[in-house]
Amino acid sequence: MEQDDRKLFVLDTNVLLHEPLAIYSFKEHDVIVPMTVLEELDQIKDRKRDVSRDARVAIRALEDTLGGETTPEQIIAGVPLPAREGHEATGTLAIFPDHQLEMSTGGLPGDHNDNRIINTALHLQKLHAPRPVVLVTKDINMRLKAKGAGIKLVEDYRTDQLIDDIRFLTKGFHQFEGNFWEHLEKVSTTRHGRQTIHEVPLKDLEDDHLYINQYLIDEESDFCGRVISKDDTHLHIVDLGRSRLLNLEAWGIRPKNVYQGMALQALLDPDIDMVILTGPAGCGKTLLAMAAALELVVERNQYDKVIVTRNTPEIAESIGFLPGTEEEKMAPWLAAITDTLEVLHKNDVNPHGSMNYIMEKANIQFKSINFMRGRSIQNAIVLLDECQNLTASQIKTMITRMGEGTKLICSGNLAQIDSNYLTAVTSGLTYIVERFKNFEGSANVYLNGVVRSRLAEFAEEHL
């Protein structure tokens, strides 16, 4: 064969389930899907699970390229990927008939699907040498087996990964050393109604990573502000004040630190359509979100209802085995919400009665994420809990459900990922934090510090 600088990417099934349109993500390089992958997709597509939808989308994407009048010989040789908006794929897509592949010396036993895919990559590596052949899989153990079997290039699917290290994830606030005002030579301040706006030269701040709706604090003064606009030379900051933030109140709850203050300010701001709360266990994400939701629905009448949903663990992705209605089935997975409601009403004369009254008054609905697809939610607060276990495509599906007048609150802890194929850097929560940081309608706050108890704080720091 002629030397070709283009790579050959062999895709595992979990890549197409993670991102059904992954075949369009490899630019000028060629993509090969083994027949075993098609068989696995076929087995998954009819299950009554959310992942079945991704399998069907992946199959349709393959059919769009390989269907029509394409001959079997062309499918094996490779068919040019069609032009698609938002994608720059110019390579080819091929199906490799690995069921016809005879076991060769050094290959893995062929009675396991993962082994058959690895053997396919080994065969293609020998057939197309010296052209690079890359096996792409999200299965860590499969990557180890492939390396051990002799495949030179094995990778995770990282197209939707925006950062290389979770330490670089945007926290939603920037803390200046010393006193904020000492960094500045000239500040222009104006009043707009009840707001004080500071116009600050960018050159004085020596930081070009500031973005819209990022909070700014310092170490020494009472200053706290939020970036509301940015141009080539100046930054416009609305003055919030640390003491004013700490005196905010929602449903009887006040912030215990400045990070909770920033989160509560974003939650109560009617101009912010999406609030993303991240942080360790016990930092107050769910408590603040529920307190703000009740305040906005019951006290301020700005929204009609509260919808609470989360991704159910894979072991119970089909919630049918639990008794009762959809809301009763979801109750075990949303115990964190009911625990929070108990905390908010523990001092009432009849806490149980108060909870039932508020559940009805605020129209709090527990919904399964499996049944959110296709909906259009209007004038509601949607609390999407445990976002760290969602993929980027799943979170996109949820965000696109939000209709006019709806506020979305996403919360999660990237240290508590239960999904088999997600890590902190590939989680959908990380994805939206980075993607939405320049969107004027969203705010992100990392709640620094555990306030649940000294026991929880010690565990978070030392275990």
C-alpha cells in the first residue's frame, strides 16, 4: 500500500453509545466500525433503556453514510463521509467483516466481543503498516488488553473533552491577592437603578481569563463583584459586596460563606437562566438549590412549579420494578431532596404536614430523566441533580427541554462519578461548565468548603 499520513480509527461500541455521531469527529482520518460493534448495537437498540436511543441514533448515522446504492465492496473499502454542519469530517467510513477473520498467532481468544474488536485492530495494524491504526474505546480494561496484545495506538474518545486536568476546571469565581482596589489605577463608577457598575481597565487586572458572570473576590477587603460585560479594553463589574451576599436569604436559609453567597445570588437572579453548582459532598448544593426554588415559586411567584430529576444508576435505569407512580418510583433516588425539605422545615410545629403542604403549594414534581426527552418545560424551575453521571449528549438533551421562562439548576460532585465510562474530565458536568462560561445567561459556582458537619469535612479532606 502507498504511505498514507491519515490514521485509521477503529471504534468500540461504547464510543458510539457515548457519542452516537462520533463517526464525524475524526476530521480527515478514516473510520472503521467492526461488524461485532454493529451486532452489539443491534442487541442494545431494543432494550427499554435510555442507552437504546443512543444505539438507534448511531445506527441511523451509519445508515445515512452507507445506505442507498452503496455496494458491499464499497462498504468494506470505505465510503466518503457526507458533509455535515458543525463537523469537518472528510475521511471515509467502512465496516470491517471481522467474523471472517481467522484467529492468528498472538491474537486474543475470539469468543469475547472485546477480543474480536482487538483482533480486528491487530489485523488492520499489520495489513495497513506503516499507516497508524488507532483503537478508540472508553473501556479502560480494554485499552490495557489492547496494549498487551500488541496494538501500538490505543486511545480514549476525547473529542468532547475540553480540559486535560480537572484542576483546570473553571470554578466560577476568581480571587485576587490582597486588596482588589490596589490592583487598579483608574476606575469609572456609575449607578444604574439599584446597581453600582465599575468600569475597570483590563490591563490593570493582568488576567485575560475573566469571562461573563464570573464572580470576583479578594483576600482583604469586603469587595465582591460579578462580571457583566467585557470588551477589548475594559471589564464591567456589578458591585455585590461580600456582606450583602452573606445577608441574602431564601426560605429561611442564609449563606454560611462567600461561596454560598455567590451561589445564592445567582440562584435568585431572574436574568440567569442556568446555574451550575459544583463542589464536594456537604458544601450545600442541594440545600441552596431547593431553598432558592421554594423562595422563587412560593414567596415571589416567579415560577409555576419545581421539577426535580436526576440520572438513575444503571442498575435501576429502568425504574419499573419499583412500586407506584413515576414520582413514587423516583422517590428513593431523590431522597436527597426530601432530606433537604425536612431540614428546611424541621422547626415547624408539624414538619411532616409542612412538607406535604409545600410539596403541593410549590407543585414539586419528581420526574425520571428517561422520560424527559421530547418535553418542553415552561415557566418552571428544573433541578437536575447528580449531573456528574450524565454524558455531554444527555445533558444537552436536558438543556434543550427548557422552554420560555424556565430556570435550570445543575448540581453535582465530580468526585462521586458512578458511571462506568465517565471520568471527571469527560463528565457532562465538566463539559457544560466549560461550554457555558461565556454565555451571559448562565453562572457557575464551585462551593468551596464543606458545611455539612465536621465529620463530613474531615472525611472529604482525609479519606
